[in-house]
Amino acid sequence: MAYSGLAQENKSFLAKAKIKHGSVLIGGNLQAAYYATSNSLDKPLAPQEGSSLIGNLNFKGAYFVMNDFGVGVDLGFAHESLKVTVDDEQQKYKRTYLLGGPLVRYYLDNGVFGELTLKTGLLNLSAGSDIDLFDGAFGIGYAWFVNEKVSIEPILSFRYYREWSGDNANTTLGPVLGFGVQAYLLRRTSQTIKEGL
């Protein structure tokens, strides 16, 4: 007597994180960072030493030009609290800025993704500001899909930030921890993609 069996592959939306070509990512994340800083922009003859605590709120949108590879835009609103020492006296002040620029992401089947962002912006949101800003970051994150369209995404990024005016500049370099929620419009699991071929 012969027996035959048919094994059904698990199609759970948690099993695969491959993103279909033509999908659209919409969402955002919160980030926080603490840096030690050196400032020669305002006092080039006596650079300031201090620390800064930064909070970022980012909006992300991307279109997947091929399976697993998305290209889009990252818009960020940041608030920074700084403490600096000048002539042995500590001073505190706060500031805000808006940044925007391109975003690229690539996903592995296990949910791990890499993300690169390059942004420029305005300091203190003032039209007359003559200080240029640049923010570049590369991060590794994980997309945990709570259903087929929505994911929760922790991400650890390495950030390079620079602001400058003329020959004077401030730079910060270091890690940033983020947590986001993304919606993937038109997304299907990789198994669904294979069945459609």
C-alpha cells in the first residue's frame, strides 16, 4: 500500500519579510542620541566642549523599485539640548531644525534591513539662517511584521552630522537608537510572489 502526503509551506506573514516590487512604504520613527561635542563655529579661537541630547521625529516614504529595494525620502524634525563649557562656565541652550533628503533601504528575507539617509536642512527654521546642515546615517534594523502590511522596526544607526558657516564647523559622530512603525501598501509575502510567477 502506498501513501502520499502533501506538505503545505507556512505562509505566515511573520515567516518572510521580502517586499514586493511596486510596494510603497509610509511611516516614521523616533530617535534619540547623546553626544560629546566640540564647537569652533561660534568661537573659533576658543572651541567649546560639551554634550548634546538629541531627539528626532522622522517621516519616511519609499517606493520599491525592485523586490526588497526601496528608494524614497526621509524628512526629520529635530530638537537638541546642549550643554557647553566656555571659560570654565557651563551654559545650556536649546534649538530645533528641519532636515530632508533621500532614503534607500534593502531587506533580507529574515526581516533584517539596511538603511542609508542623506539629509540637509535649516537651523532654527529661520529663513535668514546662513548655517548649512548635513546629516548622513547608515543603519541596520529589523522589520517585525505584526500583519502583512504593518511592521514594528527597531534600528541602530551610525550618524554623521555637520553644520558649518564659512571655514568654521561643528561636527558630531556616533550611534543613534531608533524605533519606528511602518505601513507597506500593496505588500505581499515572498511566498505569494512565488505563487504568482
